[in-house]
Amino acid sequence: MKTFRVATGVAALLISCAAISLAAPKTQNNSPAARARVGLEQMNSLFASMVNTADELALEAPATKKTNVERLGLDELKDQVNRVNLDLRILQAQAEILPGWQNRVIEDIAPLMKAIIENTQQEIDTFNSNPDCVWATAFPQDTATVYQDAVRAQRILSSYLKSADSRTQEESLETVSAPATR
């Protein structure tokens, strides 16, 4: 079980590194929008990790009956939530210099992130109050809610990123196909 969790964590890290390298502009564009784009790609990877962690908590922990597995999962989830929240706050602080689509995605994700933070804290509080019988409490429902909100946030973010990629490709094609003027 622990090997599976470590392997999943390593896979998520590799995926996020790959996403970052793919998201990084090929030219040295160090504009606030380009940096924000990389931050959004990182958040997308972290949301995917949150989804996996919440899913593991919901599916594996009841079968194992081991509080240390649940504790590790909660610690991992809390770390992921904190990292996304930090990235989101940084982007919110830069809102006035970011393109409109980046501000819209931040506005769309912020309420979900607030709910994820609250439900993760509820999960932790429930676990801490009775770690041996969490499955007879609101813990499963809180876990399911975090999972659902993380899935929605990831879908929203992925949709915006794909739309931005399409716009960038269209602009590139228009630039290439535009007749040269002299």
C-alpha cells in the first residue's frame, strides 16, 4: 500500500514536471502572463494529484483499517491544497497585469478552492476527533466533496488552458499565413 502511494506520488511529480516543461514557452518569454500560464499548469497538475489523493482516501483507507494510511493521505492532501492555495493567491495578487482569460479562470476556481480548503479541514478535524471510526462519521462525505470539487476545478482549468492553446495556435497560423507586406 505504501509502495503504491509512493509510486503514485512520483508519477504525479513526473507528470507535473512534464506539464511545466511543455507549458514553458519555447522562447524566453518571461512576461507576467507567461509566468502565470506556467503557474496555472502547475495548479492543474496539483488538482490532478488532489483528485488522486482524495480518491485513494475514499477507496483504500476503509479497506486497510489503518489510521496511519489515512493520516498520510490527509497530510498529502493538505500539502496539495496549501500549494494550490498559495499559487492561487500569487495569481490573484497579479490580477491587474494578467490577460482576461487568466483572471476568469482564477475567479472561477477561487470559490471551489475555498470549499476544498474548508472540506479538507473538516476531514482532518473529523479524523483527529476519532481516528479509529472515521468511516462512521462525516469523513467519507467530506472526502467525496473534496474529490468532486477538485475534479470540477481541474476540468475548469484544463478547459481554459486548452482554449488558450487553441487561440495561440490560431494566432500563429494567422501570422504564418498572412501575406507579407512591403
